[in-house]
Amino acid sequence: MNVTILGASGAVGLALTRQALERGHTVITLARTPARIDVPDSPRLIRVAADVRDPAGIAQALDGSEIVLSGLGVAKGDKPGALTAGSRAVIEAHPGRIIWLGAYGTGPSAQAAGFATRTLLKAMGAELTDKVTADGAVLEAGGTVFHSGPFANGPESPTRRTVGLDETPRRFFPARISRESVAAAMLDEAQTPRFSGRIAVPLGS
């Protein structure tokens, strides 16, 4: 399978890239600075310089893409709107499918996350609005949005699973989950779609 990974130089993007290669996929990685995509070279790995705020460049990079997985986050110093710009650029490129990384407690999962989490996330300000807008655009386009709890370091959980939003266990605060587990869940969805047009919630156990 051919997959394209957006934000491939970030922590989740790197996990997606490594795991996609381990699964035998051909991987096109997009980042503003491709040299920061710090994974071993492979004949199935292509590094491309692309900026989500450049729709023409993204469209060219995604031309003919079967599946786009986004590990895109907001880097320190980025102006508000990077996620919204990225989602629009990807949608306008018309890939076969989109699998997008969001955050539990935002947008559709805000109510399920509870009052304490919603209150904490309000401090994100414009970044929160950016996340919600980007997620909504991807869902409207029929993509899958993963709403992950707070990230943890560590390996992929052997008991990880992915559930729909209505099946998410109620907790005072969302459970932490390793980036490796989130990346694995997103790749599972790429290989076997279960949540098209829906929120998916990866759980560590």
C-alpha cells in the first residue's frame, strides 16, 4: 500500500513513518524540512519538502495519493491556522482517504471528556479553534479523525484498541497513550477502514 504522511518530522509523524515501513508500505513523507525525518533510508521511503500553508505545493506532493495520514501538530512559533490550512490543502488535493490526528476533549469529543478537560483545553485559545476547524473539515470530507488522549513516551501497547466516540470509557481526565500506540491505530485504520467520517479514539488498553 502507498501512504503519504503529513508532518512526518514530528514525533507522531516519525512513529507513523517507521511503522508504515515496518509493515511493508511505500511511504511518501512530507515536512517543511525533510532532513528532519530521522529514519533510516529505504527504497520504499520518499522524502518531500512541503508546507501546509502552500496549497499548490501540497497538491503537487499529494497527486495520486491513495491514503494520507496526518501527524501534523502545531510547532512552537507557528502562527494560528496551520492545522486548518493543512486540512484544506489535503482535502483540495482529493486523496483516496484521509486519516487525521486530533485531540480528545476537542470538538465532538469535548462533551465526553468532561468539564475538567474542557476547562483546561480552553487555555489553548486560537490553537483549540484551529484544531476543531481542521477536524470538522476532515470529517465533512469523509475522513477519519483520531482523538487521542495526552501523549506518553514508550512502546506500542500490546493491549491497545480503538473504539468509537460513544464507546469511550468515562474518566475524570483522559488516559495517557504512547505515540507508538496512536501511530499503530492510525495505520490499522489505513489498512482496514472502520471509522470513515467518524471520530476514532485510540486506547492503550
